Amino acid sequence: MGGDGKSVKRAINYVMAHAGAFVAIPVLGAVVSELLEHQQELHAVASDALQLLLQTPLSELPFKLVLQDAALVLLGLALLCWYIYKRASAPRPVYLVDFAMAHPPDTWRMPKERFVPTNSLNTRFNPESLDFLGKMLERSGLGDDTYVPPWLVNEPIYMDIAHARLEFEITCFGAIQELLNKTGIQPRQIGCVIVNSSLFNPTPSLSACIMNHFKMASKTINYNLGGMGCSASLVAIDLAKQVLQTLPHTYVLVVSHENITNNWYPGNDRSMLLPNCIFRCNGAAMLLSNKTTEARRAKYELAHLVRVNLAGQDRAYRCVYQLEDENGELGVRLSKDLTSVAASALQKNMVNLGPLVLPFTEKFLFAVNLIQKKLSGNGKGKAQTYTPDFSLAFDHICIHSGGRAVIDGMQQHLKLSDAAIEPSRAGLYRWGNVSSASVW
């Protein structure tokens, strides 16, 4: 839709959103005008009534008047109790105080021109696999400033737990320290630590590793989420939201990470080589709180969080699957169905999110389109599905930078402009696919 059409929609949405005020203001003005016109008469009546109540003994007051006064008092007390109950039972606010991203050392930079030559040092890659890596990288949308741990691209190659831990510590400890410095929060003030890491889950847990390094208090609780893929950061935020509903006046530290060392695939199965091309070093740390004192400086307040789960569908369940190849090399297989499954999940999420955020015009047009589809049946003249314009509901839209194909698919499905999708493309170009940390 052109700019003029959007302007008309925004005008209609503004009127509908403030319809109550547009109606109430004239009515209130008329009431106030009448009150001012009869101000003296009303004042005299009120004075006489008050004088009667104060000077007449309770036993001599008309029984009907006593009942009316008692009813007014009870009504006032009931309204007060209802207000107190609503305030007490209302969900606590969830504020994103601040966040920080990992900044790996410059020595970890991996320009595209170096990627294939350095991977050729791994004698387990055959020439066909190296050629495939080069072609996939050229089409990936990644730039020359992404990061790979040096022990994966130099001989000897290390993919052991010690180096995987080292990668986590270098990336995530730095992000957490930057976050604490920005907010001025001390580690012992944090009430809960939540870490999501899909495939690297050692013992002690990564959340315990953070608590030990930053010497957090013994009352701090911790959770570790594993196996949840690129959406795990939002799952962690959902868990943080639930924690903040039960723990008053506290802070929750959420850390999102996907380990490259632990997930580097050294074999020749093309469906398992693709993660080597697009996944890069990452880490993000977020501080959330339900303290009302944090409202002023918080970057955002969580308004809605919706989730759908397609694990019950075999095609969705197997689109990202960890397994060994025919030679016993462990890796992650990305199915060709991944983009379509992501689009299906997005559509279901938008169905749930739409009624919560879409303005009047989009809800109205969607309802009209739904009626048209029902009336037209399955014939050739069946109405096309109307895709609501979510740009009227959001100032900014952040799409997971999982790869150029993923971003293209989301743009087409949501009918987003190039300008709206540019931040996701820029994030992919600068950092690569940083898994669950990408939305930050």
C-alpha cells in the first residue's frame, strides 16, 4: 500500500483509538456547563442536606435516608476493595533495564576470503566439501567481520569441552561485565540467572559457571535451557517473566549463547556443513526487573509475549536435528523444510499476536476478508488471504538473522519493506547467524 493509503489508515486508527475521548469530552463539557449554570441552587441544596445530617440525631433521621447513606458507604468500600484487589492481582511489570552483546577479540575475525583456505587445513574436509563451503558462504549474506574461534581454523583443531568452555567465557563473561557496568548493578543483587544454550550444556551448568565467576549470592536461583534452537532467547525471556511474577523487587539476568566450538562439524555431509558457513561466535546478556524504580531508565517494558510450539509435527521436529553422519561425526542437520516451517510458526504466532496489537483498520479488513473467503467457498473466485500491515502496529520489527533465505522468506510472508528488514540484513552481514542472540 502506498504512503497515502497508510496515512488514511493511521488517521482512522487514531480516531478509533481515541473515540472514547472524542465522545466523552463534549458530554463532559455539557455536564460541566449545566453544573456551572445551576451552581448556586446546587450549593444551597447541598448545604441544607449537610446541615440536616449534622443537626438531626440518628434516631430521628428518616429510615429511608439512613439506608441510602449506608448503601453509599458500602458501595464506596466495595469499590475500594475491588481497586485494591485489582492492583494486587495485576501482573507485575517486566522491564528490560539494559542489554549488552559479546565482542570477541579481533584475532577471531574471519573474512570470507580466508574461510575456505583456513578450513582446508582440516584434512577431514574433501575438495567437494570445501567447494560447497565457498559457494554457500558467498550466498550467505555474511560480511568480513564475523568471528570464529581460532582453534577451529588452525592446526591442530580443538573441539573439546575445555575450548568450548573457553569460548563461552570469553564471549559471555565480557557481555555480562559490560551489562553490569552500564547498569551499575552488583552481581549479588541479581535474584535469578537464566542461560540458554542449545547444544553445549556441560556440568556444572553454564548458569552455575556465571554465578561462580561473578560470585553471586547463595539465594540466587538459576536455570539452564538447552535444545531450544534459535528461538531460545525468547523462551528464556518468557521464563524470566514468570520468575518476576513470583519474586518481588528483583533482577533477572538472561544470557543467550550458542557454542561454535562444540557444534563445529568436521565431516562431509552437505546438509550438516551449512551451519559451519553461517553460524558465528555470539553472546548476549539482558537484565530484566520488576522494580518500579527501574521504569524510568529501562529501555523497554514487555507488553506481550506469544509462543507456539510445532514439535508435535514430524516435519517441524526434524528440520533442525543433531545426529552423527555415516562416519560417526557429530553435527546438526538443517532440513530443506526449515524456511517453510519457520513461516508456518510465524503465521501461527501472528494469529495470536495480531488481536493484541493490530489497529482497528487491520482487524476490520482481516474480518472482511475472512467473511469473503467463507462466502466465496473453494471456487476459482475465492478471495485471496489478506495479510495485515504490521508496520501500522510496530515502529520497528526485528527478524531473526538466520540467513539470507530466512530473512527473504519472512519479508515476503509479512510483506515488509526493504527498509523495515534492513536491520536484520545488517546484523547478518556484520555478525553472521548468532542464533538466539540475534534479536538483541
